[in-house]
Amino acid sequence: MFNHKIATIGSHSALQILKGAKDEGFSTIVICIKNREKLYKLFDVADEIIIINDYKEFPKIQNKLKKEKAIIIPHASFIAYLGLKTIEKLKIPYYGNKKILHWESDRNKEKKWLAKSKLNLPKIFTKAEKIDRLVIVKLHGADGGKGYFLAKDKDDFIKKTKSQPKQNYFIQEYIIGVPIYIHYFYSPITNQVEIMGFDKRYETNVDSLGRINSYDQLDLPKKMIDPSYVVIGNFPMVVRESLLPKILEMGQNVVKASQKIAPPGLFGPFCLETILTSESKFYTFEISARIVAGTNPYINGSPYTWIKYNEPMSTGRRIARDIKQAIEQNKLEKILY
Ligand code: AMP
Ligand code: AMP
């Protein structure tokens, strides 16, 4: 047992994070809103459950967490519910480099970072008149892919946006290929970038449109068959082994570039969201600089972590192991901010 405890907010990948922390010998704390506690009780992953009325109340329980020597593990819900400004001001130990959050949350900065990492990116159109190919139009601040639409050219874009209130669209080249979400882990303790696994998302309704043949689709109101990309769950995946060297290089380049733009750089889990074309070219359309929910199918480890660790090693457990090794080697200052 360690002096430090591992804490996270009850949602997204909390079950995985807490289970992984317990497997590494840590006591755990989950902070959740009312009624969510039942889930964490059922799975018995939290030694302590703190209930708050609203996630916005999180800063108020900081002192309590501090006294308990809690280390907070961020995930998408943590970022979504607390917001960047609040997170920056938190005074409890946080696993991750907070400076990276700015590079990830601002689309322009994110693009700069990915380009510096020598990754192929889908072309971005800042002016509608310049659209010369199939594009996916994303709404800024849209909650998980709602309201996205495709436009085949400039005229199509104008037609589709004409009746909509004026807003800030993010227009990106649509890449035809298969989506692959690559899960990585970089540890400043071992100085190694690891491939943790892959997933593909289950999105509604874009993943259900193929169940209605085009003949029937023509009879349906447009509103019913407009694609949306709201994530519901994730499927595990393995990729052709011949793709792995390239995938590893991509992860290593992202880490290297991050060390220049936001020293000491990115560490812990991260994910490249890519589309792979039939010419085996990866296009990266987004980066997540933290644990992604696509790692949840691998709570007992992925095929790749099984090869490397010979014991169940989820991303959640890998985080706890990083913290454990940092404690043992007196290097906590390298991973806590
Ligand atoms: P939730 O905890 O379900 O309320 O989600 C909080 C944030 O995490 C939202 O921004 C979601 O879009 C994101 N999120 C939750 N689950 C997933 C998932 N399986 N894949 C990708 N993002 C997710
Ligand atoms: P996002 O909200 O950016 O994660 O995108 C939601 C979904 O849209 C992804 O899971 C992909 O399936 C799809 N997508 C996003 N960007 C592109 C793109 N440039 N080309 C093709 N598909 C994309």
C-alpha cells in the first residue's frame, strides 16, 4: 500500500482507472454525482466515494483530496465537465502536463502540433469558396459529433448552410478509408512510447445508415437519414502487423514534437484518431492527450499489452504503474503537475 491514493471523476473510463489502480496496490477515490455511486459500489473499485451535486463543485473538495494525498487522473469527462480554466487552477497533484491541454483544445494549435509531428492531416478549408472536394463540416464545441454533415463541393456547402444560423464551421477534407483510433502510452520514467491497442467507434446514426438500403433511404425524410457521429461505444481491433512500425513512429514523433512546443511534453496515455486509406496512408484528424474510452474494451489488457507485460495491463493500470515506479524511484515530480 502507498501513501498516495488514486482519484478520478466517476464517468468515461473511471472503472478502468480505479480497477487498474487497485491492481497496482493503491487505495482509490471516486468523485461522482448523486446516483452514479451505485455503479462504483457494484463493481467495488473505489475505497471511497465522494458525492457532489454538480461537477462544478469539484474545486470545493480539493482540500479533502489533498489531505488524503490523492492524485487525480484526468479523462474526457473531467475535462468536459470542469473546463480548462478550472483545471489549470487546481492545486491537487494532477497526472499529466496541463500545458498540453491548450495545444489539444485549440484546433489551430492542434494542427500545428500534428504537422510538427510529420503526420498527414486532412486539408482544412478556412473559406467556403475554396472547397474543391468532399468535406466533413464540424461544428465548433459540438458535443461529440452531433450536427456534423458532409458537403461534396462549394455549392453543396452553401445549400446546406443557407437556412442555418450563422456559425463558426470547421471544414475538413473527408478522407475515405477506415477509422482507426490508436492508443499509446509514453512514460518519462521508462522513456518508452508503447502501443497499447486500437479501437473503432460505434457512432449513431452513421453506423446504422448502412442497415437501410439506399432504395428505402430515398423514401425517408432527410432529417432521419442525415448522418451524425455521436459515439455510443467502442469495438476492440487489431491491425495488420506490417502497419505497426509506422504506427510506433507516429507516436514517437508526436511525443518528440510535444517536448518542443510544451516542455516537458506529453506523457501518459494519448490517442491518435486516424483514417487509413486503401493506399495504407494514415490521416490524423485529431489527438486526445489523455486516456480515451476506446481503451475500455481492454480492462484485462489488449493483445499488445499481453505480449509486452505477460499480465493483464490496461491503460488505467499502466497509469498506476507509472505512478508506482515514479514513487519507488523518487521521481514523482516528473509526472505530477
Ligand atoms: P460522459 O462521461 O459520457 O458524459 O462523456 C463526457 C465526455 O467524454 C464527452 O465529451 C464525450 O463525448 C466523451 N466520451 C465519452 N465516452 C466516449 C467514448 N466512448 N469515446 C469517445 N469519447 C467519449
Ligand atoms: P470527431 O468528432 O472529430 O472525433 O469525428 C467524429 C467521426 O467523424 C469520427 O469518428 C470519424 O468517423 C469521422 N471523421 C472525422 N473527421 C473525418 C475526416 N476528416 N474524414 C473522414 N471521417 C472523419
